[in-house]
Amino acid sequence: MIETLVVPLVKIAVLLVGILTAVAYLVLLERKVQAWVQVRLGPMRVGPHGLLQPVADVIKLIIKEDITPARADRWVYTLAPIIVLVPALVVFAVIPFGPETNVFGIRMPLHVADINVGLLYIVSIASLGIYGTILGGWASNSKYPLLASLRASAQLVSYEVAVTMTLVSMILMAGSLSMVEIVESQQARGLWFVFAQPLAFFIYFVGGLAETNRAPFDLPEAEQELTGGFHTEYSGIRFALFFLAEYANMIVIAAVATTLFFGGWLRPFPSVAALGLLDIVPGWIWFLLKTFVLLYVFLWVRATLPRYRYDQLMRLGWKVLIPLAIANVIVTAIAVVVL
Amino acid sequence: MLDAYVPILIFILVAIGFAIALLWFAWAVSPSKFNRVKLEPYECGIEPLTDARDRYSIRYYLVAMLFVIFDIETVFLYPWAVIMDELLLFGLVEMMVFLGILIVGYAYAWRKGALEWA
């Protein structure tokens, strides 16, 4: 009873609080990084250096009036943000934040569940969120959100193919779909997979930018064309749920990239014994560090690159990334057989 | 075997509960003063004359169909990739045949212009 119910509940509670805090401060970090790139200061008023800005934002979003437009489909309009948010949170269940660790005297793995189809679970659950996006755009019964949700879905499915194809080469390397075993296989080889599969990482990262609608692929939210994206009609708390899910998805992409390509909880150069001193730092700190470095790259890319045009976006997805991904799978398969 | 999925089930229930609780709490504390103009769909200040759900480009359907085909073929590769280190040459040859058929189909779609957006 305690093992099957209480322990997971405690882990889920800790994880949920962690995700919410991370999302709140990721938004602040994004505003700060954008500001620094543009030689501004960013939020400075609320708390020292704007550190309490996320708290103010959350309070504002909760006490704001939540409008349902007159022509909207009431039920679907309310359901859409929930459909977007739930998968974005549930994906975190299989992400291993660290090796077995002593937590208050009990040996405990730092993940909610280790299922043997972990990677497949992530791929399938993460793409469920698109239902919420398209239902939200449709239910608004407004032109801009509808166009944006169509764009978002077409974009997501285009890059989904390249990303799932790329992950095949990672499975070939690890010989397993379990997230824990993928990290352990990197430990056994003493090698972060990014060094063996740089192309796969590149495809995964570009696909990740596109799937989370981040710049330079932020066409579903192109303010100059669509005013706000699929959530133009949303306000108050239901907008907050979309917002939360969007940033949670970014964290998922970065955390999965950390697990697959950057050795998860392993320290840098896991095979070099001379760096054994680094083992003092617990695994989960390495994990969070790597995840946030990757998230910083997301923000950096947004501040640097201009937006793609829609036909360029589709061409990149279908005509560049997919052939590259297929070629990468074939080369990896041959390498597995030969070596 | 299925025990590993119990925490995930709990997580799904907690996540749904969290989302609903948040909505309920916000609705309890936020104001609601409605008027007709406020509830109109956003259209840069112009009153919408027609329903927004108009016909849209056929290309979206095409992309969706291509996605279904390619994504299912990719999912077939997953179990193969897991046991590749046991199948070795046999697995390699067999999957090259499968990928060959996939690539022919891909090249056909490319030639027919199905991958063009403009």
C-alpha cells in the first residue's frame, strides 16, 4: 500500500511543485535573456532584479477575468487547455532525474515510473497535446485562432516524423526503450551519445524547437500575422494553462535531450577516472544543470534567429530533416552490425 | 508487469485534478462583468459577419495523410531497433528492404509535389 500509493504520490507532488517553479522562473529567465541580448534590463521592479516577477504574474493570471466568447463552443473551449496541460505534465513520469539515491534513509530511484517502453511513452503522450491546441482554435470560433491551430498541427506532425525517426538511431545505440537503461548504457560505454550521434541531436533539437512552436518556428504564434496564435481568444486562467503547458513542453524537450544525448545524471566524461572528484555533486544536480543549459539555448536561439516562412518551414521538415534522419538510421544500423 | 504503470495512472489523475482545481479556484476569485461587445471574437475591431469555421487549404489534409503513413512506418522501426544487437545481419537486411520501400514511396511523393507547400 505504502509502496504503491504513498511513495508515487509524494514523488508526483514534489515533481509537480518542481515543474511549476521551473516554468515560472523559465519565463523570467526568458524575459531576462531577451532583455540582455537587446541591451535592456528586463523586469526589475518586483523584488530584487525582478526575482518575484513570476509570483506577480501568477497572481495576475488567476484574478483576471476569464472570458468565454459568445460564439465559442463552451465545453470544448474549457476542455482544450486541460487537454493541453495534462500530457505536458504526465510526460515527466518516466524521466529519470538521478540514480538510486538515499532519501531520508530509504533507497529510492529518482523517477516516478520506469516502464520498458519509456521513450515510446514520451513520444506518444507528448504529441497528445496537439488535440488541445486544435480544439482550442476550433472552439474559439474566431478566424485567427483557427488559422493558428491549423498551422500548429501541420507543423507539429511534420516535425514529429523526423524526430521519431531520429530516436530510432538512439534506440539502436542503447538497445532499449527504457529511459533508465538508456542512461546506463551511456555509463557502460563511458560516452555521452551526443558525441556518437551529433546529427541525431541536431535533428532532435530542431524538431524540438518546431514542436514547441519556438522561434524560429513560431509561426502559430506569429504576432504580426495572427495577433496572438491559437489562444488569441483565451484570457485569465485558461490562458495560463496553455502558457504553463507550453513551457512545460520546452522543459520536457530539454530533459529528454539530456537523458538521450547528454548522459542524464552522469557527470561530464563518465569514463575519465581522474575527474572522479566531480562525483561529489549529486546526479540530479547534473541533470538539472544540463537541462537548463539546453533551455538557455532555446532562449538564445529565439533572441538570435528571425522567423521562417511557412513554406520554408515545411521544406525544412519534409525535404531536409526526414531524409537526414532516415540516412542517420541506416548508417547507425550498419555501424551496430559491423562494430 | 503492469505494476509499473500504476504511478503513471496516479499521475494522470493528479494532473487532471490539478488542472480542474486551478480552473475552479480562479473562477471563484476572478471578477465576471460581461457585456455584448466584450464577448465578440477578436477581429481587429470589425464585427465578424460570418462563422469563422470556413473552408481551408487542402494542403493541411495532405500533410496529415503523409504524417499518418510515415509515422506508422517509423513506429514499426522501434521494436526492430530494440533487438537489433541480436538480429544483426538478418535484421539489417530485412529492415533495409522495408526502408527501401519507404524511400521509394517518399521519392514518389516528392516527385508528385506532395511535399511542396507553395
